[in-house]
Amino acid sequence: MEPEPVLSRDARTGETRAQIGVEADAAAVDAAVRAADATRDALADRPRRAALLRAAAETVEARADALIAAADAETALGVPRLTGELARVAYQFRFFAGIAEDGGYLGVVIDPPDPAAVPPRPELRRWKVPIGTVAVFAASNFPFAFSVPGGDTASALAAGCPVVVKAHPDHPETSELAAAAIRDAAVKVGLPADVLTLVHGRQAGVDLVRHPLISAVGFTGSIPGGRALFDLAAARPSPIPFYGELGSLNPVLITERTAAARGAETAAGLVASYTLGQGQFCTKPGLVLVPEGQAGDELVATATEAAAAAAPGALLDARMREHFLAGFAARAALPGVRTLVEAAAAPTGDIPQAVRAGLLEVDADTLGPGQSAGGELLEECFGPVTVLVRYRDMAGVEAVLGRLGGNLTATLHAEPDEPDAARWISRLARFAGRVIFGGWPTGVAVAPAMTHGGPYPATTTPTTSVGGTAIDRWLRPVTFQTVPPELLQPELSRPS
Amino acid sequence: MEPEPVLSRDARTGETRAQIGVEADAAAVDAAVRAADATRDALADRPRRAALLRAAAETVEARADALIAAADAETALGVPRLTGELARVAYQFRFFAGIAEDGGYLGVVIDPPDPAAVPPRPELRRWKVPIGTVAVFAASNFPFAFSVPGGDTASALAAGCPVVVKAHPDHPETSELAAAAIRDAAVKVGLPADVLTLVHGRQAGVDLVRHPLISAVGFTGSIPGGRALFDLAAARPSPIPFYGELGSLNPVLITERTAAARGAETAAGLVASYTLGQGQFCTKPGLVLVPEGQAGDELVATATEAAAAAAPGALLDARMREHFLAGFAARAALPGVRTLVEAAAAPTGDIPQAVRAGLLEVDADTLGPGQSAGGELLEECFGPVTVLVRYRDMAGVEAVLGRLGGNLTATLHAEPDEPDAARWISRLARFAGRVIFGGWPTGVAVAPAMTHGGPYPATTTPTTSVGGTAIDRWLRPVTFQTVPPELLQPELSRPS
């Protein structure tokens, strides 16, 4: 059987740009995994890993023009956004270099012996070791920051785990260029290039998750695709952790007082957030609770105007465009749903694939508990659309929140002196991994205190894929009991 | 349909002692989960949780006589061992009270805003919150320390998670007494009794793992039972973490020099460890690499003598007794396996169910790579038996280690100045969560630096079920972004 070609396509025109390679068959996946796995001992050198991450930052910066040009053609995300995304990637490599160097993530704990403990305690020395070789699935919507040179790769390499990336079919050329940059960086600091290997193809992803030498998986993508791979990871003879980020509605609650005090500003912020990058963010606000009454009406009117004026643009690929338009139409057709701005194809000469953003409105009563209606409105619709849910009182808000699953984020727009503000913050934290006050969920800072994760389906495990503690996913604890310190690594060998 | 009775049996005689209750049907499981889940808000009070754990320690101590009498009848583990186990439980409750009080486990990180970060960083405040209501499956072999009042319960309550325990059928009366002690302790400190509820029955366990209000599962038991429940947890519409400890061979490597220097002492230590509690520890050394030659021969002869002299005793139940005797016979019948001491039924007047310990020997060549033979020798056999594997050289050792899966422990008996000692420590850490030098794996200290976990099948996740960090399993991270500190809990409200 001929191997399937891997094609790079222009997202704006839908046309094929070039053949990048062929899809990996089982033997090619096996070779990619074995090559990466063979670099584990070399990656055990922590200072060298930090050097690798710094060199990777430099290399992607040096090759920014080529990377951005390829990514812009393949994703239509535009040069300004992609320039920012690549800067984020370089920042993130350096951030994890610092974390690797610091070593705090190793969680070293040394217990002196304690004969009074029950049972008596021998001397114990604990730290965390790399979990093994990991598979990383690139995301469609961030060709850099959640793909080959993204957070999963940076945190796994920082932890000492070789990485096999499954490229996303939306940006194969970008993936190859980014992989080459990291592999070249490895060689530059005296590590094998194979600390990162790359495979293309849907079946290659399946083979990767099943491979006995793969010890964990990082994934960013859709619920159906992510769940299928999660199920494979769980069904292995030796199950492995599957760190998947699958989908999120990212609800926003705007109080009556804020609608009255800052309605226009809030409406403008909302539309900018949900149309950013053509709504193709996992943190896009997809459901917005707006009060009934005059202040809410004015906010909705302002949002409608801004949404209608939003610039059309291409989505990442033709399939997503179809899904988006069909998803919008299905939601608009639900009983009780009002179309404020209709999402539609909006082809231009330059961008035949362009669409324009949509905006929907519905009453909270339609979404309350026991309502079978409106289920689709509580599911993510990838692309530039959001649903304004008009509520009469906080009981109506609670009824809608009670129907939500796990989320990456939840946002509150309220006045700090509102008596219930603390209670709503705490309520939103019940189902979300990040609670934002007075801001917008799009934009996820690379920082020690960041959480990008949440109850299922936001993520499949209680972990984060962004920020300092993302490294914890690629580690497992080991304790040494009464082992003479001189037989241990320097980090563990201080007196107890 | 009549509900199945829950019967307490005498482990020494096999006779029924009493009916303790009935198995929980689906409605009873639902009620137990809802009752526990309704205590989440009450458990959010961290100082009160610490008080609960201290009160639980006091209550089990005050009721020690009744608890130990029930457990001794139901498990035949003996009063001295059970007295020690209950002391461990009380120590562990107080240990986790200290952890809850200290709050370090919350992992509070506060990032000030940083406009120079890429992307710019808003103010972020992160900590960990309780994951929700958890299910705990009690183990057969530790009626206290890995059952109702055990480490999973103590760490989950410390984290702020209500607990629903699925009792083990081997000790239903002990389970009821222990649950009552914890529930009474809760009431004593002003918490609802339902912070812990208890169910009996195999199907009840299945229903528990599937219940939508259960957010995580702790399990200690066998590979088949644990894997079936792991699969259920993964197959839920919303999968939840399943923290299972499933099985471990706990290999021991004795070097030539140690066999020569301290062979008799090492043999005595080994037999004491593998026959402790009739070999019913998850950390029982089940495979021991002993050098060929005179020093090894002498060590084996001493071990054989000690094993033959070990006191017979009852196993936890009739099914385990059958499995043990059948498992021993199957291993003894494998080609190349020599029976040094035959495990067999050894009934006495007092203990009609007693068995005596066995000891097997095989050459390393039989277990090398590419050998399909000997597979059973590389699987845990629950009960008082171990396999001495005679090796010619370190290549022979490596060949055997290369066939092992994940383990809770691995032990090295070597001289600290042996040139390869550090390399062997590092090799053992590749597949085990705890590496012991010059000691024995049985006995797991309750300590900040403990790891009781390892690659599958030792545990299903890279976590520990004993020691300070066991609490991490019951938490998920949440970040608050630009939330005014006065709207947050005191732990998060300090200036950034």
C-alpha cells in the first residue's frame, strides 16, 4: 500500500501548497519512539536540558520569518498574531529552562530517621524522576504555542522526557520547521537531535498512544478526538496518563450593576474576546449571562453592533468552517433562540474561505434544570460565535450554571463591593480551573500560578497544561530508603 | 429480590460469626453518596478538618479493644500486629491533621502582574481545592491502615473531600466499628457524621465508581479487581481519577559480596520479611536475586532452614488460601523450579485454616529475555512464598530485571563501596517507586518523603497512597485572575 501523502494547504484559499512528506506507518512510528526513547539517559543531565530549552528559544527566534510565513499560510491566523505566538513560545522555552535549572519542581524531601514514629521511620529521600518518553498531540489552533514547540514539549523536555510529536494535519510544514529548530538546538548543546521526533497521520497517533515505550500523552483538541485517544490510553495493557485538554464553554457572568456601570465597555471587551483569532481559542467565552432589563438590553445592543462590524476571516480549515456554520445554524434554529448577528460565509477575493462572526441570544428559562432544550447551547461551538443568556435573577443564573460540565475558565464581571461577589467567585471555582474577575478568558499567561485545566471535559486529569506546574505531568515520585547519600544524585545527597 | 446478607467470618475457622447488615443496592449507594456529598461545604473549614482527624485518632484509640478483637477474628492477623496497625492509623490521622493545619499542601502561588512577560501577565493567585466526594475501597490485608480508617480516608478528609468507603468483605464488622468511630469523631467536632459513609457489596462498589457525584477513587487490592474498576472509572461519561494500588513483586538483589559478608543475617531478614503477616503485604519481597556459588548457597541454606521453621498461620480468607496453595503448586511445577520448602495446609486444633510458608528456587537463565517460561514467577503470589533466583553474573540480573513490570519497591543488599552500587540503585529506580538499601520492603513509614506507588501495575497513576503527598490525589488546582483579594479565602489574600 502506498503511504498517504501529507499535504500543506492554504487556509485562506483551501488550495494545496506542497507535499511535506508521508504519513508514518507502524514501523515509522516505532522508529520515532525508539529513537526518542534512546535519548533518555542524555536528557538526565538537568543543566543541559536548561541549555537545550534556551537554545530552542534562540533557534525559533532566528527562524521566525520562515516559521511565521508557513504558519500564516497554513492557518490564516495572520502575521501579527503568529508573531506574538512565536514570542510566547520563546518566552515559554526560557521559562521552563529556569524551572529546570531551579530544580524546585523535583520536590526533594529528606526525612531523617525517627524512631518515635509509628511505625519507626527510616531515613527517606524523595524526589521526582522523568516519567519516560511522552507523546504530544499538536493542536490545530495554536501552530506554535500548543504544537511542536509548545507548552507540552517545553515542559516535558524540562522534566527530562523525550518527546514524540504527532503533527496536526492543518500545519505540517510549520511542524517540520519547528521540529527541525528544536532538533538543531539539541545538537547545538551536545544532545541527540532525537530528543524530539515528529510523526504525521491519524493512524500514527493511534499507534503512538498504544506504543509500549510511551509513558504519558499530552493532547489539546476536540472532545471526540481526545476522548477516543484517552480511551486507548486507558485500555492499554499498562495504562498511561493521558493529559488531554478537550473542550470548554468558558461562561461569563455579568451582573446587573456592572451592566449599568460599564455596559458599553463590557460589550466591546466581550466581542473582542470571542472573535479574537476568529473565535478559535479553547478559552473563547461561549456563554454569557446578561441581566434582563434596560442595562442588559443596552449591553446587548452594543455587542450586536460590534459583532456585526467584526472583520471576517478564514477558519483553520474547511472542515472547521463547515462545522462552525452548521453549528451556528443548529443553535440558531433551537426554540427560543434569537439571532442577533448571523454567522455566514463571507468570501472575499483574497480570502475565499472567510466567514463572519455570529451572535445569539436566549432566555435563561430555556436553559434551566429539567429543560431538555438548549443542550447544544451548553456545548462548545468552535469559531466566532457566543450565546447571550438573559437572566431575570440570580436563581436563573444558578439554574444555568447547574447544567454546566467542567470548564477551563469562568469569568465574573461584577463590582468588587457587591455583597454576593465573593460567593459568585467561589461558585464559579466549583467547575472551572481559572476564575477571572473583570477581564476576559482569552489569553493564558505563562506563569508559575497559572492553571489551564478543569473538571472534565475541560481536561481529563486535575492538572494544568500551561504554567510552571505543567511540568508535574511528566514526573513520578521515587523514594530512596536508607540509601547511602553518596550513591545518590547530588540533589538528594545532603545530610538529613 | 432479597438483599444479600453481609456476614462476618472467623478467618481461623472459616465459620460465620454474625450477620453485619445487607449489601447496598443502587438506591442505598446513591443515598450514601448524596449524604457524604452534602457535607462538602462543612468540610471546607480547614481547622475543623484537622480537629476531625485528631478526634478520629482519639476515638479509634479509645475503642481499640473492640476494633482489634473484631479485626483479629475476621482476619487472623493476631493481636500484636493489629495493635501496631491501629497505632499506625492513629499516628496517620494526626500526621494528616498536621498537614491540613499547615496548609503547605495547598500549593499557594501568587504572581504579581508582569507587563514584560509574553503575553503580559495579570495578577494570578493559585491554590488547590478539594476534588469532590471520593470513593475508597478497603483492602483485605490491612483491616485498619488501608481500610475504613486508613491512609486514603485520612488524606481525603484532610484535603476536604467527603469519603464513601466500600468495605472489604473480609472484615465487615471491623469496617462498621471503624466507620462509627470516624462518624462519632465528626459529630464531636461539630461536623456532620456523613463526612464518611460506608457501603457493603461487590455491586455497590461498581455503582459507587459509576456515580456521577463521585470525583475520584482510591483502591488497594488485586490486579484483576483493580483493573476492572479502573476500566469503569475511565469509561464513565465524565472519567475520574482512579488511584489504584494493584500488585507488586518487590524484587530484591543481593550481591556476591553481601552474600559473603552477611549471608546468614540477610537470609534471616528475608524470611522474616516475606513471612510477616503470612506474606500478605503488598510490599512482600516476592523475587530475590541471589548469586550462584558458595556464599549464595549458604545464604539459601540458611533461608531454607528459617522458612521451614516459620510458624504456620491462617490467611485472610478461604479463597486466598486456595489461591495461595494453587499458586505455589503451579510455580513449583514449572520447569527448572526447585522446591526448597513446600507450602501446604497445616491445620491445627485452634487454626484449622492454617498454612505453612513455602520457598522456591530457580536459575536466572530460566527467566531471561526471550524465555517464555517462568512468567508466573514474575507475577505476585499473595501469601508466604518467595522465589530465589540464582544468578551467575550481573548480565543475568539485568536479563531478569528487564522482564519486570512496575513495582512498589525494589531492594538492594550490597556493600556501599561496591563500584556498581550507585548504578544498581539507579537501575532499580527505573521501575520502582521506593528503592531500599540494606533493609526490607515490608513496613511503609508514614512520612513526608514516603512514596508508595510505582509504574503500572504497582499503581495506576504516578502518585503515592502513603505519606504526606498522598493528599495531592484529592485536589485540583484553581487560579484566580485579577480577583480582588478581599473576595478570596485568607490563604490567597496576601498582597502579591
